[in-house]
Amino acid sequence: MEERMNIVTTQNVGIEYEIASLGTRYVAGIIDVLALFGYAILFLYFADQFYFDDWTYYVFLLLPLMLYDLVLELMLDGQSLGKYLMRLKVVNTDGSQVSVGGYLLRWLLRPVDVWISMGGVAVLSIIITGTGQRLGDLAAGTTVINLKNRVKLADTLFTIVPDGYETVFHEVDNLTDKDVALIKEIMDEANRLQNNKAIELLAIKVAHVMQVQHNLPSRKFLETVLTDYNHLHAR
């Protein structure tokens, strides 16, 4: 089973992402190597056509090859060309934005993780940690996630709104995304366990927070709240 991690959005809603597998990271790495190889061939072709001194070789050949991962991950928000094409991304394990220092630590330990050991250290570390972290990730507090397999926000928060739906409780504006996500989570678990008492208590709490009175059955009230919130906020 794939390991997953929770990313918290700016609205304080958690979205699960699958941690990138070894296979997808390997393919992304191959793409990056091919990109660097292509650049080197192109550079050497032009170098053969024009005279380049040693300093020019150092700046325009070696530096791009050495700084490729660091520069692209900084510029593309945690993605190299390979990661972009494979829909992977470097993130902090707590879901926050990776700092410049974090990217730098990953890059500084890349020779040990990848180059010197031919990827052996990175593979061993990823397998042992179970969180998709090579040594550079462990030092930086980062991991690599798979953007293709994220759980849709609709699965964690929103519900389908019928055509022509009219909002019943405008007081849902007193709730936040985090509140509604929690309501849905508790409802799903209570329904799974057939715990009607939990539904009743949840309905009382939600009505209190919304500052509303109603005559609906508890489950119907909560379903209406979710639909109202989606109708007003998910346009």
C-alpha cells in the first residue's frame, strides 16, 4: 500500500497526497539525466563551432550540470523537468513551503545520495524510512509527493449540489472549510459505524456554532448544511 501524507491548504483543509514511489522518482531522474545530456551535447556542438576558453567551458558547461537540480527546484517550486513531467513535487513533511535552505540541503547531499553511490544510498534510505525520504530529504525535512494521485477536494469536503438548489441555511457562513471538513469526516465515520447518537450530538453542536434553529432530523440537517456550504462557497 502506498504511503500518503496530509497537506494543509491555506483554508486549513487537509488534502492527502501519495508519496512518490521509487519507480516514478527513478523515471523522473532519467528524464533529468537525458535533459542534462542533451544540454551537454548541444553545448559541445557549439563549442566545436566557436572558440571557447577554459573559463567559458567552466561557466557554461559544468555549472549548469552541477546546479541543475537546485536552480530548477527553486524556480519551479520543488520541481525539476523530470518531476514536472512525472507530476512530482518536493514539499516539507508538514506540508509547508520548502525554504531555500531546504532545497540547498537536498542539493548538497545529492552527491552522496545519488552520484557517488549510484543511487544506492537514496534507494536504501527511501525504503528504510517509508516516507519517501533520501538523506537529503531527512536533513531538509522534505519528501517528494505524487500530484497525480491526490485525493480530490470533492472527496474530503464538498458534496454535489442539485440544479436550481436554493440555500436553506445562510448561517453556514459562520463555518470554515475546516469545520465543514470535520463535519463530513465525523458523518462518514458515524454512518460507517451506524452511530446515530454521534450524528445527533454533531447536529446539536453544528446548530450551536451556526446559531440557527431548525426542525429537521439530525442527519438531514447536517446533509443540508454540507450542501448549503458547497452551494455558497464552491463556485
